[in-house]
Amino acid sequence: MKAPKLLLVNALILFLFKTEVNAQVAVTNQGTLYVSGSSDILYVNGSFDNQSTSALTNNGSFYLLGDLSNTESGMTAGSGRLYLQGSSAQTISGTQAFKTYDLTTNNSSGFTLNNDLSVSGTHTFSSGVLSTSASNYLIYQSGATYTGDGDSKHVNGWVKKIGTQDFDFPVGNGSMERVAGIRALSTSSDFQCRYYQSTPNTSSVLTSSGLTTVNSNEYWYIDRNSGGTAKVYMTWNVLKRALSLGTSFLSYVQVAHYTSSNWQSETGTATGSLLTSGSITSGTLNSFSPFTFGSGNAVLPVAIRDLNVKCLGNSEYELSWVATHDDGDGIYHINYLNNDNNKVDISQLMPQRGNDIYYTTKVTLTEPIAKPIFTLDYVDQLNVAKDLGTVYADCASNGQVTDEDGNKYVLLNNGDAPSIQINSTADSKDVSFSLEVYNAAGQLVKAAEQFEIMPGSSQIIPIDFPFVPQAMYFAILSSVTSNKKKKTFKIILH
């Protein structure tokens, strides 16, 4: 037996009361339906069809337990709240957007939007996922907000935002929410967003933009229908979707934007942790389409100079260095090579974010070593170690790593290739040097390269050739001036 229909034809409703019946009642409005004030309640225990000839204004509370259809073209939002709180799945349909001021969605069975649903006030997610069709939206008008969203309460589909405010789109895939947003809008704009898994075309990367890798596990389609510039904001949560960036440094993370058939970098500053969760905001954009996380190597996570060791006596030493760049995302580890030539970690130092930062720390050896060798490592959030440099402590020369002419030599591993820093004394007899590199088998892999350093100056000499990661090499520094070998450095790149 079909449920009866209540036809409200050309009726002016000044106040309404709540009625409860056992059977669902399908209500059709063909005239003027006016819920006058905040204390008035319209309760429909079934479906509601607001037809093109109607004039619906809700300034009170409208409870709907069934489907909703609207074809009224001039509908106003009113000042009341629409409660969608059925026990079975509810569908919003029709040819004209249904407008409400406040909205509460409270149905664990969910909602399907085959028509636009517009909110001007506050949307409260109580339970249930809203799924939109390919061409329909949950629309937040200028000034509209939402609360209570989460993995079981979000929008699986398109969300639209109109206005000038920063906004986070409560989007996801139906089982998890994955928020993305817009920031710093230059003018009132109309933006829309949808979340997708499995990023397409990840091999099409515009490397000249500074991007090397694109996250393959998720992306957001953020598009602008009208308006001005904005910044894109994205969040990651590895407990929900793993990152596939090929980097363990937070400072490498960038905003990747798919445009002109390629993913390209839109830069951005990331915060948080690659092990758990974080966010990144792009630079100012004037074009929009798919966005996800990318990685590049435009910013060096950490680079140092002036690595030094000083003997303090009683097996105590002081190490110091200057970080020319420090992203603050890892930990410095000071090690020494014991009598078995094994690396021993004896001290850690928390980094500071910034440039040209001076570090100093004291260490004590637990075993007697005449001329200990210290190494400085940088361990990132994924426990990947990067060897930054090696320094030799010769207490007979007051801890300075020097030769008989007073020149100091330090091996540095900045970037993807090592370099040797030479500090020449003012009265140094050595002016011309050469550098050659051998592999572990003793084969010459880089022929001698000659360079000059004036007395009293300091210079960092790069050892530039394609190394094989984890392989061992030996760099031999010689003085052409005095015709003698100065230092041999062991190189292992991580």
C-alpha cells in the first residue's frame, strides 16, 4: 500500500507542530510553505517534494526522514535548520539547488546528492557520508562553516566553496576523510574540490621545475570556477594513506601540480613529520587542477663547513662545525672509530632550523686511542644516516687536523657528493694542490685535478664525479708545490 500524500496548495503556514505517525507520509508542496520562527517545527516522516510552483521558507526546524526533491527556482535559504535524519539512505534530487541556512546530516546509512545542496550557515556532521554525483555539489556559501566531520562523516564527491575565506574541503573516499583546502584568496571566488586515490601519470614529471618524484597514492582535484589567485593546502596522514615520495627529508616535500600534461612543482613549505602526519601550503597560484605531494632536491637538508676537533685532555674532545643550511628535521650523531675500526656513537645533538648555525659539543672516549678519528652523521626521521664529515684529532698539534706546514684538511659530505675543505695558513709553502680518487680495488676513477689556494685563505674543493652509493673510495690530496702527499680520505656515500 502506498503511503498517503499531503498536498499543501497555496497555504500560508504561520506555525507548525510536530506529528508522528507509524507510516511514512510523503509530502508535496505546491504553494507557499512558511516556517515562521525558531521555535516552529516541520516534521516529515517520509519524503518531501518541493515543486516549481512552491515558495518554501524555513526559519525554524525542518526534520526530514525521507528523500528530498526540489524544483523551486527562486528558493531562499531562510534562517532555520534542515535536519536530514532518516534511518535508511536518503537521496536529494531535483533540478534546482535546495537551499538551507543551517544543516544537520544525521543518518548512518548515508546520503546521495543527485542535486545540489546549499548551506549558508553551519553544517553539522552527526553521522553518515554524503556521496555526490559527477555533476552535483555540497555547496558552502560565503561565510558558511562545518563541524563534526571525520572518517565516517564527510563528503565522498564534490564540495564547492564560495567566498573569500580560507577553507578546508571535508572530502574523502567514503571510508576515510582526506582534507585539502585553499588559502589566501585574492578576491571572492568559486572553488570546488574532490578527493581521489591512485595518482595518474606519475611518470610525467617536469624535472626542470625542481620536482623529481610524485606521490602515487592520492591526489585532490581542486578547480576554480571563478575568482582570483589562491594557495593550495594539503595534509598527509600515513596511517590512512602512505606517502610514496622517495625522500626522508621534510624540506624536500613540495606541492605537485598536474598541468600541461606534466606534474610540476609549486614549491611550498611542509610542516609535521613524514613518519606520521603533516601539511604543506603552495605558493600563490592562478591555475588549478590536480594536486598531490611531490619531492625534489632544491633545498639541501643540511650542509656544513669548518668541522673541527680540539683536544681537552683526559680523553675529552670538543667538536665544532657550522651548518650553512639546517632543516631541523634530524639529529646530529658524533661517532669515533674504535681500535677495531668500528664506528661508535658517543653523542647526539638536536639541530636548529636555519643557516650559518654554529654547533659545539664535548665528548669523552671510553677507550685509549692515540689519534682518534671522528665522524659526524645526520640521521633523519626515517633513521637514514648521512655522513657529513670526518676529522682527525692529533693532540700533539692541540687538536688541529694539520700537516707539518700547518694546513688543515677536513672531508665534508654536503649534498650528493663529498668535498674537501682546506684551511691554509698565512705562511703556507703549499699553493698548488692536486686531487685524485681511487676505488676500493685501487683503480683510478678520477684523474688528478689541480687547483690553487692562496696562503691564509680557506676553500672547499668539490669531488665531482658520479659515485655509486655505499661504495668505498679514497681521495688522495697532494701538494704540487712541495711534491708530497698531504692526506688520504676514505669516502662512503649513503
